[in-house]
Amino acid sequence: MKTSNKFFNFLTLLMAAVPAVVLISIIVFVVYYSIPSIKYNGISFFTTYLWNPGFQFQAPIIRHGVPAPAGSSFGLDLFLLGTLSTSALAIFIAFPVSFLVSLNVELYLPARIKKFVVSMIELFAGIPSVVYGLWGIIVLEPLLFNNIEPWMAQHLSFIPGFKGEIYSGAGLIASGIILSFMITPIVTSVIVNSFDTVPKEVKDGLFSLGATKWEVGKYLITRYSRASTVGGTLLGIGRALGETMAVLMVSGAVTNVLPSNLYSATNTMAAAIASLLDSAFTDSTGMNLAALAELAMVLMLIALAASVIGRKIAGRGALRGYESD
Amino acid sequence: MEEKSVEKVEKVIEIEKLKIKTKNKVILDRVDLNIFRNNVNTIVGPSGSGKSTLLRSLNRLLEMDPAMEVTGDILFEKRNIRDFDPVELRREIGLVFQKPNPFPMSVYDNVAFGLRIQGKKLKREEMDKVIVQALEDADLYEELGGNLKQMGTSLSGGQQQRLCIARALVLRPKVLMLDEPTSALDPIAKGKIVDLIRSLKQKYTVVLVTHDMNLTRKVSDYTNLIYDGKFVAKGTGTEFFESKIEEVKDFLSEAD
Amino acid sequence: MTNSYAKDQTELKWKSVSTRRVKDKVANALSFVVLGTMIVILISIFIYVLNAGATHITWKILSTFGNTSSGGVLNAIVGTWMLVGMGLVFSLPPSLLGALYIVNAKSNGTISSAARLFTDVLTSVPSIVIGLFAYLVLVIRYHMGFSLIAGGLALSVMMLPYLLRIIEISFKNIPKEQIENAYALGADDIRVASRIYLPQAKVGILSGILLAVSISAGETAQLIYSAGFNNALPTGFLHSQVAYLTYVVWTGINEPTTYSHDLAFVSAMILVLSVTALILISKYIVRRK
């Protein structure tokens, strides 16, 4: 073989390794930068919700051999709670919507319109998250604050969490809604794609046994394409967990105050990293940066787990398909 | 094979002036034919002559394709099929496709599927009985050695085909339509289907679409030729093969 | 065969067809309503942003440099495309060559599937984690400062797996015989890559690039701490901050003055129009093929 070809093949091998190198270096560096925080905070990082940068102009405190600003405190509970609750609300909205939309697109919608609608849903996914955030601030928050949340507080107050003071419209509900807009297209397109891979013979078989469209759709989503449904949902959750800007804009970005009801301001791990990094620069001990790195490490772990499991399930579903040919 | 006179046997399905076309192509035209109860009614013809389309129109599966326009009348037990809910019609008229299409689930669940959708809930042991019966009717039960937990998709081609027949039989249809049931099978599996079709007509009315004249000779009670989208000739078992009609002679010589 | 047909005595009772029809109709109606609501919301967001932008757009905003409370957004428009272009420079070569490795039948299968796995996992890293990584490692550790290079690299981390996957798929869509024929005629890998893979997959590659560009033009979290912000254009590739549109949207809408809001609205409009146009063009070229 010619040298040039050998060199070319070697080059393609090197380049195929780039994603692995990038991923591993992100993980390694994020863990590396977290070490001071892991040493200093230990388990309390997971057991407190207070996050204080501390006082820059006092002598640093040293714990486990690591210095940190006096009065500082780093606990992720509030952010973790916010991440989980906003994502949960988002998927609570997005899943049934995606289910019904895919059902409609696949079975009830005339084939001519289907393509157009699917492209439209894809456009939904393409809107930048700051634009959703902007719409959230200008349109959604006032709507929640003036109309929807007062109504909920008045009429649904018998449900725990629905009673109480309304703050600004920013918070869990706004974040959950905006996130659901962002992940619905993802979940929907995974389900629709898996529908498209169902062989026509199987669909014919279902119908010729006398199933209605609803019965066919229910079977396909919950049984035949269950893997893709679950996988797509987990992918959507992964996306919601890691979404930063839109949530940063409509969550209220609160620190140190736990939510007292559904309308309280909240914060998420991703949004907290974005909003706290600014002030972390000024910490001469570096502990603020280290704590944010640890926050990033935990966030990455959760988001990667959700989407790796999602991909695995969805992938297995694709393989599990139709073996007769 | 016992000869029957056309007039005395009860007609289950009557097709009158059926025409099926898409925007720019006529698939079937002027089809008038009858399906007789507890007989094997065979529809033969060269491939592409619209036989499968005809079957799909009988259980109204065809209307799910908006491109297809159907005119003319099809009566099922004297009632126009348009007056049925398709769901009900498809319970009465089962269809088994050319390519076996078991669902990716156990043999048991495959057979139970139609019943779970269409039927009221049965007790576990009743359900078991009904499913075993359907599998026996489809001549598959013994061969599986009672192992109904295996995946339907893991069976051999011939077994899959009979699984699909059992899946249709479990709804106790009045008519069972088989679309080229032997085309994808090896000779041994073919032999089994021939025996099966003969026994099925004791309980069901069978509509068989095929271009396999050997199979037709072996099982058909009434044979209909669809040639070039048009219904051309019909006859009982032996009559048909001795027909003087040009198209029949042409088709028979080509098919053999 | 003599089948005795043991009489199955179990009586079958059918579910009411009309009840099943009602369920079907309800599902039909409900799903239409949900789909309709979703589309109405999308269109209303769309129209809202376009309208808000169009109401406040002025020639001055489009043609002058500024920060998020005064001047215009020309620096942010140009900066956005510079960052995206930089991201493409860093991500396109490895995605093209990496995809060639993955689809090459002579490659090591284990390495190929590992590459694919890492690519998939990389897409799931939250963007702010990439942003933090870019700040800690590129900006500080490797002394790039807030800059085009740091911002472009941060964007490329997101573009790389995306491009690689799309390019891999378009390579795979090439008929196998063509590739086998080329090898049979004695072509080496370079030739097969340059004569078969690249020309045959160029539409797929181009549409992938357009989609990757459309996504990265809308990204923010990777850039906040790698590109910074600049009231003018960057003066070099390193140590010179870059403005971008998503920053103007995010910061402008949170500032108190109406002029800041105007800048945010105009930037959002430009973003939405560009992203939509890119997606539509990419769909168009794929369909035309």
C-alpha cells in the first residue's frame, strides 16, 4: 500500500478518535477542577441547599487542607431540586403531548399534510433557547402572574403546594412549560420515526384483525415501539436536565431560599452554573470555581445517564424490530 | 373432489360491478363474482392482475389508502359492506397476507391479540382454550409442542404463516381470505397448507388468492379468473380447467 | 389430515363496537386539538418574535456596533457568524475524516463502534458544562482568554458529534456497489473518499452543515464564558472578545431600559429568521436531490 494512503487512513483513525478525546477530556478536567470542592465540602455538598460565595476580604478558612472564603457554603440541594422538578413538570406536559401528536400525525392526519406538520415540529426544535426565554419573560410570565396562577391559587388550593403567595410568574411553572416546548419536538420525532419503521405488513395485520386506529396507535406506542417511546422520553429528559438559558431566564434564578409553593422562584444546576460563574472568578481561593465544577460534574453525570440509558433502550428497540426478512 | 352445482350453494359474499381505480390507473373493472359458503373459492390470475387489491376491498382495508376509488357493490350476507363498521366486518372476514406478519410477541399473545381487542374479557382458562383451539384449527399447536411462549417472529416461515391463520381464526370469522399463502414457502410447508385449506372449509368459507395452479387443482371448489383487471371466467373445480374461454386457456398454459 | 375440530364451547362475546368507535373518535379529536394547540403556540411565538423585532428595527440598529444598552447589533451579527464559522473550521475536518473511518469496511469494527458511541454520548453533554470546560481549560489554563478561538472551540464541541453523525449517515446512503466497484478498479482509500464518498454525499454533508450552523447560531451557554462580549469586532483570534446575538437577547431583555429590550427583540428576530431559513434551505436541497 502506498505511504500516502497509509497516512490518510491513519489520519481518519485519529479524527475518528476526536469525539472520544473531547468527551474524556471534558470529564477528566471537570472532575479535576472539582477536587478541591470534593475535599472541602465532602458530603455536605449534597445535604445542604445554601450556596454562598463567602467574604473575599477575610482570611480564608482551611478545611481538609483546602482553603475557601470565610462564610462560604456550597450545597446543591436547591439546584438539584429545581432541576428535577422543572424537568419532571416538563416531561409531565411533553410526554402526553408527544404521545397524542405522534398518534395524530401517524394515524389520523392525511398523508399529504403529515410531511408538512413534521417539518413544522422540527422547526419548533430549531428555535434558540434564548428566544423561548425571551417569549417566556415577556408573554408567559405576565400571563402566569396575572391570570393563571391566581386562578390556580384560588380554585386548586386544596391540592398541596397550590396554595399560597404568588411571586412574579417566574419559577417552576414557567420553567416547566418552556422546557416542555423545547423537548416535545424531540420526543415526538423519536416516536414518529419509530412509527415509520413499523413494517406496513404489521400495520395491515393490526387493522385486518379489526383494530381501530386508536387501538393500533396505543399498541404501537406502548408495545411495539415502547423502546423508542421510552428512549425518546429519556432523551428529552436529558435535554431538559441540561437546558440552561431558557430556564435561567424564567426560573427566577433564586439562591438560598427553598420554594414554599408551586409559584416560588426556582433555580437549576445548569442555570446556577451560568449565573454564578461570573462572581466565582473573583474568589482568590478558587473554591467557588471548584464548587461550580463539582455542580457541573453532578449535572453531567445525571444528564449523560438519562440519555445513555435512553439511547440504549431506543437502540435495542430498533434492533428488536422485525426479523422475518 | 365433490362437484356442486352453483345454484344450490349459499352465497356469502356477492360482488357486483366492482371497479377499483386510482387517479390514473384502473386496477379492477367489472368484477362480478360470488363466494360460496363452506367452500374453497379460488381467485387466480397472473401477478399484478389486482387479486390482492380485490381481497383488500372485501374487508375494506383498501379504503385506508385515500388514492383508491372503489365503486360497485359488495354484499356480505346480503348486506352491503359499506353498512358495516369496518371493525365488525374485519372480524367476520379474516385476511391472511402473502408475507407472514406475526407481531413481535409470543405465539400466545399473537393469537390472543384480536380477541383482546375485539372480545370481552375471558377468564384465563377460557382464553387458553380458545387460543389452543385456534392453533389446532391452523394445524400449528402440535408442532409447537405446547410452547406458546416463544416469539412469533422466531418461527419458521411456514409456521409463521399458520400462526397468522390462527390469529385470524381466533375471531371465528365467517370468511377466511388467504392471499398467496404458499408463495413464500418450501414444498413441505406448502403441503401442510394444502391439507389445512381442505380442512378449514369444514368450518369456514375460504377465499384463496393464488397464481399457483397446482394448489388450485388440489383445493379449489370454485375457481375465478381475473385477467388484466377484469373478471373473466368462473367454474367449479373441474369445469374451470376444461373451459374453452380464450383467456383461461392462455392463462393455464402460461401458468403450467 | 383429519382434523376433528374439537368443539370449542367457549362462547365469545364481542365488545361494543360503538364504544370502541367513541374511544377512537375521542382519541382522534383530542390528538387534533393537542396538535393544533401546539402549532398555534409555535406560530404565535414565531409571529410574536418577528413582530416585536420588526416593530423596533431601525437602520441604526442594523448598521452600527453597540453594547446591550446602546448602539446597534452589527457587531453581534458579524460576531455570531465568525464564531459559527470558527466552530465549523474546528469541527468539519474531524467529522468528515472520522466519518470516513467509521464507514470504511477495512476499519477496525471495535474502534468504529466505540467512535460512534462516544459521538452519541458527546451530544448529551449539557451545553453549560461545555461552557464551563471552555472557561476553565481553554480560557484560563491554556491562556486563550475570551476569544474567537475559545468560543469557536466551545461551539465545535457541540457541532462535531452532530456533523459526524449526519455525514456518516449520508456516506452510508451511497450504494455499496459504487464503492466496491471503485475499490475493484484499484482505487485506494484517498481516491474512493475524494471521488465517491465526498461527491456522492455532498448534498447530505451540506444539509448537515446548514443544520449544525443553525443550531450553533442559537447557542448561548457555551459562549458566555468563552467568547465574552465586545462593543466592536474582535481584533484577533486570541485575547479579543466577540459579541454574539444570543447574548444580546439574554442580557438585553433583562436590562431595565426599553432600548435594551428593542435590541433584544431585533436580535431575536434575526436569530429566528436565520435559523428558520437555514433549516428550510437544508430541507430544500435534500428534497431537490
